[in-house]
Amino acid sequence: MKHKEKLPAYLLLEDGSLYVGRAIGKLGTKGGEICFNTGMTGYQEIYTDPSYYGQIIVNTTSHIGNYGVLDDEQESDRPKISALVVNSFSDIYSRQKADHDLQHYLEQANIVGICDIDTRKLVRHIRSKGAMNAIISSETSDRNKLKEMLAEVPSMAGLELSTEVSTKQEYFIGNEQNATRRVAVLDLGIKSSILKNLSNKNCFCKIFPARATYQEMKSWNPDGYFISNGPGDPGAMDYAVDTVRSILDENKPLFGICLGHQILARANHISTYKMHHGHRGLNHPVKNLETGKSEVTSQNHGFSVNLEESERAENIKVTHINLNDNTVAGITMLDKKAFSVQYHPESSPGPHDSNYLFDQFIDLMNK
């Protein structure tokens, strides 16, 4: 779809705010929770991250689509976002090795979107009012009809989504013959970059569906357990909490990232809560309280672990703090072989300040 052929599109927020732009991607109507990502690059990795399932993404960088799409840069089998909001959308791309233009890619994935929106104004509005549901349509301009459809979009609070994006069948990643460690992975919506990082460190991984039990994972006789990132409210995932508690009961090495971090906290009776507008981007500063060093991190989460409860827990030590708002960015258990972080050390396309955490997990299994 060339620029001159783009049809009008409408973005309606839950608070009644209406934005008018032009349609990109597939023509249609789609709702979800609207949120923004501050990353200046890596739009394809964002769209294919299963943690964004059920969300409308606003890219804060002005130009989207200008380097096209490369099949090797996907974090899952297809885009997982509900819809897309951008400022300037490029129908052409400059990267010679790109496989597709972004418009074709979005159409094939049935992703509805809108461009020519003042995203700076929109992001300031979300930062002020907080995360809320929204709907995008290139099919109707009827505000009342859009309101009716928006009212049907479920709230992210209390929503269990991991089973929607998790693998349905067990599968393997890595070279079994050369591997030095076996890792059982609980897939709550895992990114492929995490599995690549584990494989590159000579781990042979067996990936289990979200509702796999500890006994099912244990029967494979792994050296350690990994609890992945994913979408939705950790407060609605008692099944995963029970699995993690069983792992902890036998004191097996465990590493959790993002949603996996929140599940580990809940397994220790520490609550989680819905954030005002969440953390999403490639430039979030985190302080490692054990080394005193800061890390530039990739983040994507709308829920957080309760700081006061973490600090009161006798068996928990807060290891990392987000320097923007002093929220919990990492914990370790003092009486178990388990730790977790709220951010993404596997970050693709970057930054890579926190890649040492995978080595920390390997060391824990070696001990």
C-alpha cells in the first residue's frame, strides 16, 4: 500500500481521546492496552516479542519501516502485538539484505495500524494518564461504534495470557552432544534470543508449555530451570507459582527473567502490582546493588514486584534497582539457588550490559 493510497484510520483511547491518521498494515479494527516503547531501533524484535501480546504498541522513534524486515530477527514465529501506532511510516527500506518491507510484513500477519500520529503528544498523554485500553480502526469513523467495541476489550489487570502464546508441544534447542548443562525452560512467552544465549553457552534446552508441572520438567533430569518472560498479569498465574515453588522445594538452580522474575517473587509470597505506564525500551538504567555498577538495560513490563515486601522478606535480597523510579529490578534468594531480574539481559538488538547474568546461571548450575 503506497502512501498516497493510505485510507483514514482512527485511534480511540479509553478516556475518550481521539486521534486521526492514516491506515498501515491490514485494514481492520483491533483493540488492546496501549503502551509505548522508547527504543530507537529494533521494531521487528518488539513486534514479535510474545510479552507484547494483547497490547497496542506506540513507537516513540519518528521513523518506522525504513530498514525493512529480516526473517532472522524475529523473537517468535510471528508478530504478537495487537496493533501498531507510529509517526512516520516508510513504504520503502534501505537495507539491502531485508526480506520484506514492513507494510507487507504487517499485512501478512494481520496487524492493524495507524501512522501520521503525533506520537510525542500521545506518549505524553499516556505518561500522564497511565496505561489504558484503546482501539484502532480503518473500517469505521463512528465514535459511538468504536466506544462500544472498545468496551469489549478486557483489562490487562487480572488477565492470564501466557497460555495463549506458550508452545503447545515440548521441543529442544541446542546441541545435546556438545552441551555441558541441561536446562528445563518453562515457556510463559519466551523470546528466541534467550534460547540463543543459553545455547551459545553450551546449554541444551528442553522447552515446556506454560502449564507443565514440575514433575514433567523434573523427569527430563535437568541441571537447572529457567522461567521465561511473557505477557499478562502474574497475579493470575497460580499454576506457574506452584511449579516454581516445587522447584524451590528441591533447591534446584533457577533463573527467571521479567515475568519469570515476578513469578519467583510470588512464589516467595511477595505481591506484584500493575504499574502506572510500565517500562518499555532499550535505555533503562539499573543499578547492581552488589557491585555498585550501573547497567543500561532493555525492559518490557507493565507489572512490578512490591519493593517493601521484598525488603522485609528474610530469605530475599534485592540485587538490582531501576534508577528511574526505584522499583525492584532483581532479587536473589538467600536460602535457595534462585535469582531473577525484571529486565532482559538477552537484549536484541542491544544493549548487552547484563549478559553476565547468563554466566551467573551457568555458575549456579556448576556449583
